[in-house]
Amino acid sequence: MNILQWIVNLWRWFLSGEIQPQPQPVPPAPIPPPAPVPDNTAEELIIALVNNERAKKGLAALVKDGRITTAARNYARLMAQKNTLSHTLDGDIGSRLSGAGYEWSYAGENIGWNYASPEEMVLGWMQSSGHRANILNSRYVHTGVGIQDDGRGPYYCQDFGTPLN
């Protein structure tokens, strides 16, 4: 086979499609980040700190209740959305607990804004007579905490309840 035939054969082979560019490896699709979840650690810390204050006075520990937690989280979110610290943005604590499905006979609420940590928030509540009275009230059995940080400082809400018997 002469050089010309060899080139023609090479050209035919090339045009036949038998020479394919090597496929480039496709990088794997990036794994999406997990959906955001509430910072349960900070909420749990507030409950632990409050129960520590109650223990110092010989009071029973408060038990976390999912319905009260839902009410507290929703209210912390509402305060952040409205950029307002208030106990009455959407009614009162009783209506929020009832709306979350908690049948209560006695209810209370502590709120706060812009404390740098759960420890500082609980210290602030303990230095306020009204908030301290809620924390140390022996009638309360259940609690729930919500924290919402909108970038202007965290909004805290701790709700307290005694079930309707």
C-alpha cells in the first residue's frame, strides 16, 4: 500500500465516525445543602438553664412540649418578621397555645430580643422580676422555646403552660 492509499484509508476511517472524541467525564451534580432546621441546641439550652434556676429553688423541672414549642417558634418568627418585640402581635399567649393544640389552664410567656446567647437571655430574664416570676412559677408544668434570628438580632420566646385537667 502506497502512502496515498494509506492516507485515503485513514481519511475514510476518520469520516466513518469510528474516531470519536473521548468523552469528558461529567462531574457529579453538587449535593444540595440540607434544608434549614431550627437550632434545637439553643432552645434546649434555654430550657436546661431555666430548669437549673428552678432547681435552685427546689422546683420541678419543666417538660418540653412540642405544641408549646411550635407556638413559641411561630411567635419568635412573627416578631422577627414584624421587627417588633411584643406579647400581643397576634392575640395573646393563651390563643397561641390553643391554636397549637395545647389545652391549658394556666399560661405565661417570656420574650426577648438581641441577647447574644441563650445564657445571656436567661440571665436577662432572671434579672427582671416579671420574667423571673414566670421562670420560678411552680404552677407551670410544660414549656417550649423558639428563637428566630433575622440578622438584626435574635428574637427569643419561651412559653409556659399548665394543662387543662
